[in-house]
Amino acid sequence: MPKISFQHVDKSIEADEGEWMYEVVERAEGGIPFACKAGACGTCATPVVEGIDSLGKVSAREARTLTELGLDLDTYRLPCLKDVGASDVVWGRPHSAADADTELGTHEVVVESYRPLNLTVAELRFFVDKADFHARPGQYMIFHIPDAPRTVRRSYSISTPPSDTRHFEICVRAVAGGYGSNYVHRLRPGERLAVEGPYGDFVLDEASERDIIMIATGTGIAPIKAMLMHLLDKRSKRRVRLFFGLRHETDLFYTDLLRGLAAHYPALEYWITLSQADPARWAGPRGRVTDLIDTHVSAADAATSEVYLCGGRPMIESSTAALRALGFSADTIHYERFF
Ligand SMILES: Cc1cc2nc3c(=O)[nH]c(=O)nc-3n(C[C@H](O)[C@H](O)[C@H](O)COP(=O)(O)OP(=O)(O)OC[C@H]3O[C@@H](n4cnc5c(N)ncnc54)[C@H](O)[C@@H]3O)c2cc1C
């Protein structure tokens, strides 16, 4: 079994080949901070002291993030994007460790409203006390979670379009035992909190004229909603197909909103599918979003469309595989992975 070591905290752990490095770091308490876990923010950038070759080649996203931070591609890697390889790895001192308390780019926002959308998902609206706030549709904010045992930072996608420069909204699912999501669910109007951002390169390509296929599961609808509202703001004529996956009838949210958006945006078609629907209570599509890809996307779409995927890792992987099998090239598939 490969041994993964964290020199700056003097810890080592054995890991399985193929295991996600983020999980190894957490298990070992390896002292590398994470925020986006998607290769976009660079919080986890760390030099590799030994074993860099076993971490595989540098992806375009990793190279872009490291270069933006001015870090050497021969030495630094983003552990959030890495799987454990065949041999041992020794990580050095994380790039952000020295700056951990300086909180560059941090600013305060005020909770303006809290609205439950179903039993586990809530929508929050924030007032931004900063004149030059501008987010691109699809980006996220990093929230500082003050009441965890150690300072943690969690990412939440902005669900509103950039046209409102003094507010943004998020929608968050309360994860059992999770510090970040439950902290957000306890926030109430008037409270102030520290955030960073906006961050992220999962953004709508506004220069493109291609048709758009959007696929979201759960709160993965948040950045997709921001993109849809932006397309509507811009009176776009681009054809959009949205596949939204949830589990049960009780998980449904944003159904009225989607109906309203479709009424105002004639080029939008959407399908909501429930993977564990009660047939007596749900007449709509049943199954996973990949079933909707099989039914509504064809090989001909690969030449004319681009795709935006947002949700958990299994959905991203299965949807990407289905789209690649239809002939979609990797550069037409954009994704944000929440966990
Ligand atoms: C770029 C980005 C944008 C994000 N945007 C959103 C968003 O708009 N809305 C949103 O609800 N979440 C979003 N997330 C996920 C969010 O950042 C947190 O990971 C999530 O809220 C859980 O944090 P926690 O501190 O509550 O739980 P943790 O204490 O981190 O985790 C508790 C346990 O739950 C598991 N877990 C973590 N997240 C999930 C999940 N979403 N579903 C099921 N199990 C999970 C963990 O593996 C762990 O075992 C985003 C993530 C990223 C990387």
C-alpha cells in the first residue's frame, strides 16, 4: 500500500491506490486546508517533496490555478484533484498555511432572508457591503464557518444572476453532522458573516452560441439557476435543455421557479426526474438524470451543444461517460463537483 506523508505536521498514513487524496488528507489529519475541492480556488496547493510522478499529469484546470497563484508546476500540486497513485508521496508545507490567518479577499455580508425550500434545503439571501462585487454566472463563495472545532471554509454556489450587484443568494442542503451546511441553516436575517469570493471557472460561456444542456442533482441546481436567470436577463435565444434530478417527492424544490422561467424563456425545456419516486404520487420521469440523457440527447447534439453539469461526483462521472459515448468532446463538458 502506498504511504502518504505530511511533512509539516509529521504525519503518515497508508492509503489505497485510487483513493481520493482529499479523503486521505482528512483521515490522516494531514493539515492541508481545502475549500472548493474542485481545483479552482488553490487553497490546497502544496509542494510535493517526493513522489510527484505517481500523482499523474497536471490537468489544464490545475495548471491554470497554480499559474494564477504564481506557483511552480514542477513542484506544486492540488491534492483536491488527485488520486493516490502506485507509490509513496510526501507533501510539504501547504502554500496557504503561512497566510491562514490573513484571510485575503475576505469581506462581510449580512443575511437578508432565510427561506426553507423543503425539509432539508434552504435559500438564503445576502446583502453585500462592497461596491465592486461582481460574480459571473456559475461562480461560488467561500464561507468561513466560525463555530466548528477548527476554522473550516465551505463553498456555496451563487444561485442568482450578476445583474444584482448588491445581493447574492445560495441554496444549501443540510448534511447530517456537517458543520458548514448546518451553520448556514442556523443563520437568520441581520447576522453578519465573513465570506470570500466569488471564485470558480464553472461559468457560462457567453461568447458561445451553441445549444446548452444543463444537468443538476440536488442543490447542484444553484449555479445552473444563476446561469438560466442570466440567459433570461440577456434575452438569449440559445436553446436550453435542463435535466434536474432529485430522489423523492419530498425533495422537490424550485418547481414553481422553473415553470416561471420556462414561461418567460421559450427556448428552455426542462425535465425533473425522481430516482426513488412513489408511482402513486409522481407522474413525471422516474430514474436518474443519465436516463434523461439517453432519452433526450443524441449524437447529433455533440456537434452543436455544450454541457454544464453540477452535483455529486457519481452523477458527474456517469453523465460525463454517457455524453462522451455520444461523441461530446471533453472541452464541451463543464462541471462543478460539490462532494
Ligand atoms: C465549488 C462548490 C460549490 C458548492 N456549492 C454548494 C451549494 O450551492 N449548495 C450546497 O448545498 N452545497 C454546495 N457545496 C457543498 C458544500 O461546500 C459542503 O461540502 C456541504 O455543505 C457539506 O459541508 P458540511 O460542512 O455541512 O459537511 P462536512 O462536515 O464537510 O461533511 C459531513 C459528511 O457529509 C458528506 N457530504 C459532504 N457534502 C455532502 C453533500 N452535499 N451531500 C451528501 N453528503 C455530503 C461528507 O463526505 C461527510 O461524510 C459546494 C461544494 C463546492 C466544492
